[in-house]
Amino acid sequence: MSALRLLSSAARRAPAAFATGRRGYADVADKLKLSLVLPHQALFTSADVVQVNIPAATGDMGILANHVPSIEALRPGVVEVLDSTNTSKKWFVSSGFATVHPNNKLTINAIEAAPLEDFSAEAVRANLAEAQKVAAGSGSEEDKMEARIELDLYEALQHALGR
């Protein structure tokens, strides 16, 4: 018997074995415990927040309390943290992973992150132009690949600053 048929047969015979608790929608009073960590520091450590918006590789996601557990790869973009006073803090992350744990816990492990307001739009434009020049130039393949990575990052940063 194939593994899939065996599994579906077992599920039909013992549905209680696969039963999970009911999920509901987040209540305003529900909080999410956020930990946002970098290799060299922790930006948030089990901080109570209302919502976190992340730049997942599959698309932007808003995470509230009672979110289904999941693991999401992050692309370059903005992590927005909303606290109970509706204050928004925005961090630009280069990449990483977000893990939604049971019991309203969210862990974001980022390679690099900085407050969005720390970036200068003019500096981003200048660095983007330089990366475009190197990527289109006659340098080594290694230099061109590094420039393409920089292009992705600066384009995402320019988009984030344009909001």
C-alpha cells in the first residue's frame, strides 16, 4: 500500500488522532511576543506587540496574535512593528527568517537590520547607480554577481523609502 493511501486510510479510521484545536481570530487584547534578533544584538526580546508586517519571500505578510505557526524566508524589505498604542517602528532587513511559534510568539532572525529613518534617499540612489554601473561593466564575474546582489538590496531599499 502506498504511503499516501496508508495515511489517508488511517486518517479516515481515526479522525480524532489528527484533530487540532480550533483557531480563532485575534482579539484586540491579544498580544504577540516579538523577538527580532541580529547576529550581534537583539532589537526586541519578547516584546508585546499587536502586529508585525514582514517582507516574506512569498509576499508581504501581516502577523497578528493567534497566527498559524509557520516559517517564512525574508527578502530585503521593511519589517513594521505596531505596538498597542498604534505606534509604528520600521526596520529595513536584508534577509533572514521569521518563525511564528504557537502561543503567540514570533521570532525574526535577520542578517542585517537598521531603522528605516537611518537611510538617506540620496545615498541609496548614488549606491544604486554605482551598483548598476558595475553590474553592466566589464569587470570580473564575481564583481558583477556582487553588484547584482547590491542591486536587489538597493532597489528594495529605494522602494521602502518611497513609501
